[in-house]
Amino acid sequence: MEVWYHNENPYPFVPPDVLDCADSVRASLPNKYCDPQIAADLFEETFDEFMLCDERGINVVAIEHHAGINSLFGANPLVLGILARQIRKVRILSMGTLISLRPDPVRVAEEYATADVISRGRLDIGFVKSGASEMASNNANPVTNIERYWEAIDLVTKALTFQEGPFSWEGKHYTHRHVNIWPRPWQQPHPPLWAATGDPETAREVGRRGMVNVLVLRGEEGTRRAWSAYRQAREEAGLPEVMTDHFAYAALVYVGATHEEGVEIGSKLLWFLNTSLKMAPQYAQFLPGATPPHFAPQVYRTASGPDTPAKGPTDGSRAQQAQANKPAAPAILNVGGLTNIDTAQAMARGILFAGSPATVYQQIMDFYRKVGGFGHLVMIGRSGFMTHAEAEKGIRLFARDVLPRLKEIAPVTPP
Amino acid sequence: MNDIEAAVGERLSVEDIELEVIRRGQGRPVLLLHGLHTVDPQAPFLDLLGRRAEVIVPSHPGFGHSERPADFDTVYDLVHLYLDVLEALPHERVSLVGLSFGGWLAAEIAAACSHRIDRLVLVDAFGIKISDRETPDILDVFNTSPQEVQQHSWHDPEKWTPDFNALSDDEIVVHARNWDALCLYGWQPYMYNPQLKHWLRRIRRPTLVLWGASDGIVPPSYGRAYSALIPGSCFDVIAEAGHHPEIEQPEAFVDRVAAFLEE
């Protein structure tokens, strides 16, 4: 099994009263609350963590999220460019430039090919479907997001692989008449492609394309469902079975010296779910295209959600009451109940693996067996108020006592 | 034609596209193009206007119960569809009433095809850019909290803000389809065509630009500027109405529109 370290580089240092009053901690929270000096420290710490991983044999992941406390990695290609040069041994996964937000996928292909060449072939390319507040932050039409996603992947893939250019692309969402990127990628025919999705319909297409399907915090049931859709779609299309190296699972992971310490510090990772997901309804359940209309009655009428912002009319009107009853997180996450999850629940559901080296290994392997196996573990090893020192301690312990045992697990054909 | 039940579920076919349509009344033909949402068949203004004209109210593809053909996803498609509708209707000229987003369509259609239009009414219409590049003319209904959108939509939000708990499943499904379709067509540039302003001069038919005095989605000043770009058009406001004067003030709305159509 390959292990990948993931730190979204969040910015948790916004006063709690500001966060409590804000209807969303993404997209609309003014950037006056982001102190560039603190941000610079956070970047430095995060890059240091990545370099520690490099030293200890853990691959690294650079993600992209925009305009919020959950991540300062809005400019993925810049982060990737730094990693491509500074990380010398392990592989680097861009997960990813949010492809459906970018007006020209050819430029993205150029950035990826450059990073692959600089790193001498250590790049993996991840495509994330995006959505929610990212649509507002990037002026991206949410209704056609998935169409752009697939067309952009097609165009990036062709730009990375076509060597007799220039070629012309006149698609529905992208036109580029003269595509011929230099350099071409180091890896042939192209770097490994990943796709982050949990919805079975998208997983089916990911399966037909044979990409690595990474599931983020989906728990047992959601993970099994997506991977079974992946495999079934391949079978229906007459494509060969894939091994477990086509499946990746991303969880909150922390290893302490003792089980108690691992759980205590690891619990800090839940900030990601409890605080950084707060989103206004216009970015969530009322985002056009976010919910198939036939599900709308259920979603629009959804009651309760204790983390709901108390903003708006305060006159006790029906409008106010209706607003107070609307959940603040994306429907999909609310349905899973992730936003108010506690440590015990997160551990029981395979969302948090925390403890001593031995108990974390056990938790990972229990989950591994429950979902039929996976070849990549993405460990979200720092979030919220976990300190840099704590994160590095966790990385060291994981690398010393858990990683070697996971490395022994070779890809197999899922049962 | 005044039987509401009978009118629901009626279709209007144009080539291979079938639209849900509401029809009311008799007399001078009026094609009414809906705005952010489809028209509720029980909206009082329909019957009131139906006493003065033959009203034809299609749901745009993707809205209401109208299917949206594959790759039909731009205002360009909608405008050409309604040019087809104008040709298909058994009248030499039809008056066009466009509400909000439908007002944008009506302005485009009238600029392209004045000779099939009798009279034009634009009601709290989108479609053009008036202010400078850092001043949005039209409230971003997608990136603004639903509550704030409602506050800006109505003269009396307390009375008119929809309560999803009181709506039927079908009404909510329609609401969601309308929202998706509106976003598809109008996301960017947000609710306007940068070129349209230059071609409004081609509208050579009597035109009324009518506005809810309390419209907080797109203000009356925008309506005045819109009217100034359409030669010979007149501008008027409906008091105590927001973005949907046809709903908040049906009598005043119908009186003003019908009087103009009958001029």
C-alpha cells in the first residue's frame, strides 16, 4: 500500500465570534481575517511537513480549495511547482487543480507536464469534481460543472499524450485551436490519473476510464457503494478487472506514542468537519445543479441542523423560522451527519484512524477488509488547531511503526 | 379557457420541442414570457389579463414541466425557439410581455423580429448592462442568501416569501427545475447580453417598460435607462410592488398592461 500525506493548510485563526456570525466560512468570509504573516508561517510549516514526509517515505498531496478557512491552497499549480523541486524522493499527487473552474485546460496540462518533468516523473494527477462554494469563488456555472469536468479531463489527457501536434479542440465547453504543449510529460503515456468522487454515477465513469478512485471521508457504506459501481461499470463495459491499487481512501489519521495520546491529538482533526464545512445555503442545498430536482422536496424542506447560522430576519417570521431550520453544510455531508460528528463516531465510521501505531494499524486494516481493500491511504494528518510539532510527531511515528507494515500489502484483485 | 384544471398540462409544440403552456382568455394575442420562475396557473393576474386578451404563457425549456433538449442551454437557443413560436402562432402580429428574465428574452426577440410584434411590454426586465464594471445592476440571486434574495424580491416579503413546508412535492420540484434552468441560461455574463444594448434601437414597436417601484433585484433606475435605449418607449412604475408586480399588484399590473395593449 502507498501512503500519502495530506494537509489542506487550513487557516483556523479567525476569531470564533466572527465564524459564529458568518453564514459561511468559505467564499464570502472577507480576507481581512486572513493575516498574511500567519499565512506565511502556515505555508512554511506545511512545506516542512511535506519535506519530512519525503525523508520518511510518505508521498505528498497538494489539494486546491478557494477562499475559505479550510485551505490556503487556492493556487494549486504554484504549490505543485514548489513541491516538484523540493520533494526529491516520494511521489506528489496534485488533487488537484480544480479543473472545471479553469477556463483553459490546456494551460493546466502545461502546468502538469512541467511539474512532471521537474520532478522527473513523480507526479500523479488528481481530478476533483468541485462544487459548492467553489462555484461562486470561481464564477463557475454549477449546472454544467460535471460536463466541463469530463471534457476538461479529456482535453488535458490528449494534451499530455498527443505528440504530433498541434491539434485542434472544438468541444462544447472548451475551444483551443492550436494545442501543442512543451515540455511533454516525463511519464509515458501520462502520469497516473486519479479522480475524487463518492457518487456512484461518477465512480462508474471513473471506473470505465480506469482512473484511481479516491474516496474522501466516506466511511464504509459510501466507499463500498462507489467502488462497487466502479467495478460493475468496468464489467458491463467488458473491461478487465483492476487491482486494489486503483482504489484510494482518504481519512483523518493520527498516530501518538500511546493510544490515548493519538486519540486526543487526532481529535483535533475533526475541526475540518465541525468548523471548516460551514457553508451558506446558497452554496449548498440551494446551489443550482447540486440536487437532482426530484430530491428537492426532501432537501428544501430539510429541518434542523444545529450548526445553522442565525443570520437574517429576527422578527420570528415564518421566513426566519424556515431559515433557522435549514442545514448549513452541503446536503450530502449533512445526510452523512459529518458536521457534528464526535471522536468516537468518527472512529467507528472509518473517518478517523487515531491511536498508537498498533491501534491505528488495526483500524486501517479493519476498514481495509470492510471495503474490499485499497492500494492507497491518503492520511489527512493535520487540520484545525493541531500544531506543526504535533503533526510532525504523528508523521514520524506513522512512518516508523505503521508505514512499513502497510507497505507489505501488495495490490490484489478485490474479492 | 378559464378552467384552470383544463389549462394545466396543455402543450405547445414547435418543431421537435414541446412546451408546457398556460392559455387564458380571448382577443388580442399576448405571448407572455415568464421570469425567474414559471407562472403559477392560479395566479390572479392570469385571469384578469385573460379578460382583456388571449394570453399564451409557455414554460421555457428546462423550466416547469417543459423538457430541455440536449445541448439547448443558451439564451441564443431560447430566442430562436421563441422566433419559431412567433412564426407558428396563427397571428400576423403578437404582443410580447416579458417578465424579469423573460423580459431579456422579449427584448432580444423584439430587436430581432420587430415585424412580428404588435406591442412590447418589459416588466422588471434583465438583459443589459448599465452601470460601471464594479457596480452590478442585477442582484446575484445565486450567490446571495436565499433570505436576502426574498427580501429584495418583494415589496412585502413577509407575505410573499415561499414556504417550502407548505408547497407540494411537485411545486418544489418545479421550483428546483426553474432554479437550475435559470442558472444554466443566465450565469455568465450574469443575466445580460453585452451586445444587446447596442441593438435595442431596432425595436420599432410601441414599448412599455414597467417596473415594480420596490424592486430590489433590479432597480427602477435600470428600467428607466432600459427605456431610454428603446426609441419612443415609455416607462412606468407599479406602486407597492417589488420584482414581481404581476403577483404583488395583479389589478394595477393588468390595468396598466391592458391599457397599453389597447392604446
